[in-house]
Amino acid sequence: MVALAQAPPSAERLRALDGFLDAAWVEQARHDERLRGLPVEVRFDRGVAHLSGEVAEPDQLRLVRELVGRLAGVYGVWGRVRVGGRDPVVVDLGCGGQKQYPTNLGLDIFPAPGVNAVADLSGSLPLADGSVDVIFTVHILEHLIDFLPLLDECHRVLRPGGVLHVMSPWWGHVNAVADPTHVRLLDVQTIKGVCGQRPPGTPRWHPLHAGCDGASIFADLTPLPVDAPPVAPTHLARFFD
């Protein structure tokens, strides 16, 4: 069966969606005692939640991420939140001249304004094991014939509880094939394969969030230990067919 093309939401609808999400989160924060006193600001931009502020414990950040991700219409949960007085180490892979946040550490194969270190993303990342809190791979995976080694490197450098943010063109949208440097087509089901079908003993991921807006796919992933049990089918069913 051939999947029918899914039209991406219009700019007007996205503005309306952000307004809905703003109101829904204010209502959630007002009535959920677990959120009272947590100085985390949540801003929505085209269906992506951006978190900022500071929390005392990692569990508090995980709680905010989980509750924001449950809102209908959220495509991803991004952010730079201080935890226990420490600024997060956030890396932008393949950032070119445009980082997701200006203070991110930018890595790219070509030098450019905003690139802090030149690195070939098809090889080893010049980062220590367990040294990074957040990694952005925005419009990167579709440029790599085999992106699994890069994901394995992200798994290596992320701290336990760290988050990998993926954003790539959806295979059914013209953007996926309009750029001749794109060598891979991706779907939300690709993320399911990354999370649930790796060979035993290889780096694996737990999906915090995944979705598609008709133009791009989004995924927020956190690393699992290689000996962790498989992700529960009931959790995978939240995001995947």
C-alpha cells in the first residue's frame, strides 16, 4: 500500500497551534502540584516546545519534558535548562552558520561563523565519553548514507539521561528529494527501527518523543545501556505503527 502524502500545516495553523499549546500548558501548570515552584519557561514555536530556566534535580527536568510531550500537537521538546546550578553542554552537529541556540557548541565539516570545531560527522566525534547533555542533529541524517555510526557516537558522548534531538525531512515531502545532497529518506518508522531493532550489544535508544508534521520528522531520544531490556511495546505504540 502506498502512503498518501500528508500536507504540512500552514503558517496560520501553526500560529494557532502554538496559541493552543501556550494555553494548554498554562492550564496544566496551574493545576499540577508537581510543577508549582519549578522555574522552567515553556515556549512553543511551530509545535516545538522550547524549555529554559533552571531546576535543582534531573528528575524535575524529566517531569517537565514528559508532561509537555503529552500535549496534543507537540512535535518535539527542545531546550537549554540548567540543572543543579550547572549549564548544560549542548552540541549542534552540522550546524553550519546557524545554531539552534547561540551558546551551543557547533561542529561541522566546514568552517563557518558559529562553528567551534571542524569535524567529519561520518567519523569519531571529538568529544569525551559521557560529556554532553543535549545533541541536535537538525537536517543532518539525510545527508549520510549510513547514519548509524553517528548515532552510536552520539550515544557514546551523551551523559545518562541526555537527549538527542533529530529533525529531518519526511520522505513524503518534496523537501526530502529537492536537495541533491540528500542521500537518505526517513520516516517516523525509521526512528522505531533505531530504538527497537538494533543487534544485541549495540547502542540503543529510548524514544521520549517522535512525530511528523507533514514536512519533517522529529524525535527526542535518550541513550539506553547496551544491556538494558528492550523498549516496551506499549511505549513504542505511543509513537509508532
